[in-house]
Amino acid sequence: MEIRVLSDILKANEAIAEQNRKKFRERNVVVFNLIGSPGAGKTSVIEAAIERLKEEYRIGVIEGDIATSRDAERIAKLGVETLQINTRGACHLDANMIAAALCEFPYQALDLLFIENVGNLVCPAGYDLGEDAKVVVISVPEGPDKPAKYPLIFRNASLMLINKTDLAPHCSFDAEAMKQDALGVNPSLDIIGLSCETGEGAEEWTAWLRRRMRQRRSDR
Amino acid sequence: MHELSIASNLIDIVKKAVEGKEISRVTSLRIVIGEMSMVVPESLEFAFGVISKGTFVENARLDFVRKPLVGKCLECEKEFAVRDFLFRCPECQSPGVEIVSGRELLLESIECEQG
């Protein structure tokens, strides 16, 4: 006998992600899920944003790593609300981990929440956490072929941050080829180049955040 | 990607679907896998084989229905097979393309024996 099911196999994560999303929207918190390879500069771009925006918005950060609280300690030095999740082996954050974190993290008092995912360009792409947008962080020394090699995350992201642009003279980095690849996968992807080291491009990154904040708030 | 946890989710869904029904054996599961689901059928089959041992779905066969990645142009409405994840209309070159199929990861149906 046949039983028709028609059930999305990943629905368990989707359902919890929607619950997270509802909680964030009820409290007017705008949430960004930062995804990138280990060492791309996810923590650095968050630091750069906090330094420039913390007088305007109440900011918090949820950090995801397999081990250590090093990233959370870096962020905490900037005086913002921080929580470290140690996945102890899981290669990505999922909605359930965020739901559990929200029980002990005062997200209700925030305007802007950054979730820094585990360093990984593959798995985080498919796991909705309840965020407003995914931001993919890549860095110049990684080379220009990431959008072609890891299409799902570039398809699902709203913004690609190209970090470490100050190193471009030392790497044979074809920025135009990479942008063409990225736009081929996702024509509506915003692209910003910056250097957390020199500060170049950081204003563009924070301007993008401000625009998204205004947009979300005016959707109410 | 994460075929083991996906296999585990699959077993949970099957368990719920057969609840309250007089089922003696689950013979097969029909699964729709999209090209852009990033799940590899052979890996899922392997993971399922491992994780279903000793459960009520042990030895169930997985039948895969593979869905290609198909886009639809938002400008000229042409539907086309998306190659190499390039989302550009081959007809009018517009970059505005929505995905019609290819993202699925769905348990469509369960074949089982009553008794």
C-alpha cells in the first residue's frame, strides 16, 4: 500500500527557523548570518561594523565555533552583548542551536544581531537560522573561484564582502572575473570590497547595513 | 551534505506517517531530490542503510526521483535547464531568473505492507 507523504525532509530546521524569525520580528531585531571560510575575516568585519555603528544601534553577536570562545572574547572587548556557541563538532549552526541560545541571550534589547557561523562555505548555506539576510565573507588570498565552486551560498546570500583587499597587489586576484561568476549565480547579489586592516571600504559595509536596517524597519 | 542527519530526519518523518496504521513492513521510500539540494543520493542511501539498522525501516529501498535545476526567466518567461549554476536566460540574457525546480528534498511517498 502507498502512503502519500509529500514532506520536506529539512522541515524540522525550517519550522524552528520560522519561530526564531517570528521572535526577532516581534522585537524589531534585524539579524544577519555571516558565512565564510575559516580565516576569511567574519569576526573582523563584525568588529569593523560594531566600531562604526554602536552609537546608533544596540548591537549583539552570537558566535559559532567548534571550539574556544576566542571570537566571542574579541567581540566582548567592544562592549556589546555576546554569546559563544560551541558546536563541539557540528560544522554549521542550525536553527535549533539559535533557538536554545535565545533562551539565555537578551536579544529583545537589541536593534541589530550578527550571527557569525562556523567557518565553512558549504553547510551553512542550506540552514536557515531565522535571519533577515545571509552575508558571505570571502578574502582576497582565497582566490577568485569561490562563487563558481560554492554556488549555493552565493545564491542564497544578499551581500558578498570581499575582505583583505589590501593584499590584492600580493596575490594574482582577478576581482572582475570573480564578480562575473558571483553575479552569474546570483544577479541580485550586492558586492562590497573592504580591508579590515586599513579600513578601506568599511564605510560602504556600514552604509549597506544602515540601508537594510532602515528598509526592515519601514516594512512594519 | 549531512546525509546522516537527513537520513535520521527521514526516519522520523516515516515514523510519524505510519503512526496508527497497521504496517508490518516498509518496503520503499520515494524521495524527490533536486539538483541544487546539495544532497548526494548515493550518500543518502549509504547513510540510511547505516542508521536504519535495527529500526522498523531497516531494508527499505530508497527510490530517487531526481529533479533537474530549471529556471524561469522573469522577463520573457522562458523555462530552461540551468547549467553550471549560471542563472541567465539563454533567450533574452536577462539575469532575473526564478528557480522552478531543483531545490527539492522531499519524501513523496511510502510503500509498505499491511498486517
